[in-house]
Amino acid sequence: MAQLWGGRFTKETDQLVYNFNASISFDQKFYKQDIAGSIAHVTMLAKQNILSEAEKEDIIKGLNEILEEVENGALEITQEYEDIHSFVEANLIKKIGETGKKLHTGRSRNDQVALDMKLYVRDEIQELDQLLKELLQALLTIMKEHIQTFMPGFTHLQKAQPTTLSHHVGAYFEMFKRDRLRLSDIYKRMNLCPLGSGALAGTTYPLDREYTASLLEFDGATRNSMDSVSDRDYLIELLSALSTIMMHLSRFSEEIIIWNTNEYRFVELDDAYSTGSSIMPQKKNPDIAELVRGKTGRVYGALMSMLTTMKGIPLAYNKDMQEDKELTFDAIDTVKGCLALFTGMIKTTTFRKEIMEESAKGGFTNATDVADYLVNKGVAFRDAHSISGRLVLLCIEKNCALDDLQLEDFKNEHELFEKDIYDAISLTTCVNKRETIGAPGKSVMEQVISEYKKYLEE
């Protein structure tokens, strides 16, 4: 067993205890970050004359060789090591001898793992942001193509008012845009370097923590060593942001699932993102959308687990905190996979314009516009609302749409109705006369799409 802390102990740790305590099976993900942090650390130690230039060069050369050998498969990260820090240091000592033992000068595994996790999360936030951007680009393409693709807008899953596919998809654009902002905010707040905090109370060595922070592209060094080694707030914030991303993906997936049903038929999913049934040859199932919806609970679970782990931990570091890694890794991988697959699915989805438009016509989605027509002629909205409701009841009796009523039917409810009512309640008019910013009208949608285009080009 390769351990860095055996001096105090007179016998080996029980194998079951060792296995339970070890983290190498999952923190091996950190090998790049651990080596990068070690290179920055020894660079600083040499600057402060704690190590000689020759010692620094030997250590950095050895660390770079370890990195290369791990990446080309010549060196395997095995379970004989307790954690990734032990693996790196033990192999460095094998390579360069006694000088390798100086690598750990002025630091603890506590601030080392805090650093590794921050470096890893920073990298992952950038990858997540890129995946969100790719999804937003796919949504913008749909929006550009469907400014005049009419469809029903819903409240309570009931047809409410007419809108467009562009406007509907734009709502998700806003959601995922906020998700990017949340990730950016987390990145900025977490971007302080914990290295040099030691186990919890710093060190007597004359470290230049600000220099180390600059080498690793942090905005500065943390200001309290106890907090530095026990802070997991940024992981809780990240898991919360990931949960929100999954919630947005799940909502959109639910709509795709509904739109794919035989009753709606708004979309045709690409064969590459669908599956069939083992016994029902007619089936084409929206499995990707369903899996995204299902995996949302998995990410929520990671957030609740992290909150539960941290809720009773006194300062400073406690071994409980090792539980932060597996669930965070899994949540990140899950969200990255869901973003990539959902983007591929939505890019290849065919939207059935005629069916969407017919659905909008058939659900009395223009009933509010009937009321607005009367309001514009001086009728109080409450009275106009009641008149429109009675006309809807008449349509239900006649099994027709509002557009199909005779002018006489309208006039029977109020004398101010004229032939122009038909133009006023056409889908094109209903949608395009809504020209306040944020509404689905053609002119404002074009303005918003232009803004989104510039946003993605930044």
C-alpha cells in the first residue's frame, strides 16, 4: 500500500479499511490537475528559495514524464495507491529519487485536493458552457426557420392563444441562456486558489500564494485557510446549476414526447434518436427525450446528497468531504451527455407546420382576439370577454372553429361585429399584431433573433 502518512502508525491499515478510505478509483480523474498544481507549487517554492532551481527542474521534468506516460498508457494508475496524490508523488520519487520527496513541502493533501477539485470543476464548467452554446445555436436555427410557423400556446396543457414555434423555442433559449450565466457566475466566485492553506492553518514556509494563484490562472489566493480546505459551496452551487439545466432539458423533453404522440403529431423524430418496440412494429419511441427526463432525478439526487453530506461538518476538513467527488463527477458527466444528445435530437427533428397550424385553429386560441376586437370598438373588456365565451359555446354546439362562424352569428352577440372580424382573428393577425417586445409578432421576433445572434457571436 503506497501511503504518505505511515510514520505515526505501527501496523498496516486493515485491507477493508484501506479500501473504504481510498479514493484512487475516482480521483484518478484529477491526474492532469494534480500535476499542473504540483508544477505551479514547485515553481513557487523555487522562486521563494525553498527549493533550488535544479530541484525545481528535476521535479517538473519528472512530473511531465508521468503525465506523458499516463496519457500514452505506459504508466497505469492502479489501486495500490490510496489517492491520485500518492500515485503522482510515489512515481516521482521512483523517477528522480530523494528530490521527489520535496514535492510536498509547504502543502497538505487537504489544500492539494481542494485545488485539484477547483481546477477540475473550472475545466468542466468551460465544457458545459460550450455544450450549452451549441444547444443555443441549434435552437436559434429553429427560431430563424419558424418565425411564421403557427402553433397553439398552452396553459394548464390547454390550448390558450396562438403563437409560433419560433416564439415557443425562444422560451427555452432564454432558459439555457440563464444557465450559462449561472455557470459563469459560479466560475467567477470559485476562482480563488486554496493552495498554501496547508491542512487548515497555513504553513511556516514563506510561500507566495498570490504567485501560485497567478500561475494557475486564479484571480487571487483565498483569505482563510480553514475555509479554503473545507469549502464545498461551489460544488453545491454547481450541482444546483446542473439540476436547473436538467430541469430545463426535462421540460423540453416532455414537450417533445407529447408532440411526438399520435394525438399531436407535431414532430417527426429522426430514426437515429428513436427506438422501436420488440413486439409492436408500428412504434417509434422518443427514448432520448425520455432518458433525459429520467436522468434529471439522478442529478437532483447528487445535489441533495452533497447538501446532506455538508450539513453537519465542523471546521475544518473531515473525511466526509471525500463524498463530494463521485456524485459531482457523475452529475457533470450526466449533464454533458444529456446536452450533447438533446442537441443532436433537436437538430434532426422535423416540425410538422401544417399540423401545428391546424391545431392552433382548432382550439379557440383566437378567442381573446375576438374580445380584443370588441374592446378596440369601445366595449368594456369584461363584457367583451363574456361575449367571446358565448361564441365559443356556440362553436362547441356547431362543432366548428370561431373562424367558421357566420357574420350573423357574431352580430347576434353584438352589433359591432363586422366582416373585418375574420381578418382580426386569423392566426397571422393574431400573432403578428402582438408587437410588444417579448411577444411572438414577426417584427419583434426578428429583432430578438438578431439580438440572440449577436449574443452567440460574443
